[in-house]
Amino acid sequence: MTEHLIQWIVLASCIIFALLRLPDAIRGRGRSVFAAMVLLVVAVGLSLPQIYLPVDGLLGGMNLANLIIRLSLFAIFVLLGIRIAGAFRSPRARSLIVGPLGLTVLGVVVAVTVVLFALSDLPESSTGLQAFRDQDTVRLYAEAGRLYPGYVAACLVLPAVKGLMDPAGRLAYRSASALLALGFGAVVVFAVTRLLAGAHLGIWEIVLPFGSILLVVSGLTVIWASRRRTELTPPGNRLA
């Protein structure tokens, strides 16, 4: 019950932020972040059985919805990785994400994910593939799905920490940097812990990934709200 409550809270937060960004996206601003938020709504929504089971049923009941979650997460981290690396003025992080190494990692992970999914025996819909955890291909499929987000998050943690430590940064910028650093740090911790432990982490299986989503979305919201406030402040306002 608690796990599902956390997921519903995160889903609501993602929907609200996506709606806040919609007017800007219509005007041609921040479309990559808006696209990432829409994909995030899809991925988080499909993590809930109330949404996953009927959607997967429409797709044939073969757990294609789970593959959609994985591929959506890869796209989300590409889009946000590029945008956030640019916001932190970190060409190195951008290169690691969309340079030769980053694109190679992405291509290999996508290929491995699709192949492992195809090799798995998934005869009926199961949220999170819980009913098929005993299959080696399903376990490897899950690990591959966490590998790329963990890689991109690791590339962005240091730039976010540098933003937090910047003494010349505005409060909103440093606050957003702190949220993003914590969020991406949680993604790395989750990926590494699951890879090394190889066992279910109990409530942390939900708290770490969904908590990281909430932290990153909150950080992006702080940045967006700060920019909007600056744009709406009259030039002659002495309180600006």
C-alpha cells in the first residue's frame, strides 16, 4: 500500500510539472524537457498495476508495456542528460552522454535489453515482471534497464555538486543543483546496490528510484519557476 502511494504521488508530480511546461512547449521552448516529462508520466504510470495491466492487455498481454517503460527511461535520460549538462555548462558530461562512448553504451544497452526481453518467457501480463523473477533472462533484463540510467546519472552528479558549491550561484540555482545532485546520486546508488546485492531491497526498491524521480522533477521545477519569475519581473522593479 505504501509503495503504491509513493508511486501515485510521483506520478501526480510528473503530470503537474508536464502541464506547467506545456505552454512553453507550445511556444517552442523547452520541448526536450517537456518530452522527457511526458515520457516520465508514461513510465511511472505503467509502474502501477492499475494502469499497467489494462494497457498491456491492449498490447496483447505479453508485457510489451514493460519494454515501453525501459525504452522510455532510456529516452528520458538522454533528453534530460543533454539539457542538464548544458545547464551546468559541462561539455565533458554532455560528451560522455551523447559522444562516441555515450552513444555506444546506449546502443549496447538498448540492444541487450530488447534481446533479453525477446528471449524471456512472458506469457501473461505481470506488473514489473514480478511473476517471472526466477528467469535468468528477466533478471539480466532488469539489470540492463538500470545500467544506462545509472551511467547517465553518474555523469551528472559531479556537475550538479559543482553547481551546489558555486558561491556566486543564486539561491534557486544552488537549491535546484542540490535536488538534482541528490536525485542523480540516488539513481547511481540504486543501480550499483542492485547490481552488487542482486537481491530485492524491500521498501528501498521503491523509495530509491521513485524518490530520485521526485528529486529530479523538483529540481527542474525550481529552475523553471526561477526563470519564469525573472521573466515576469518588471525591469524597473527594485525588488528583482
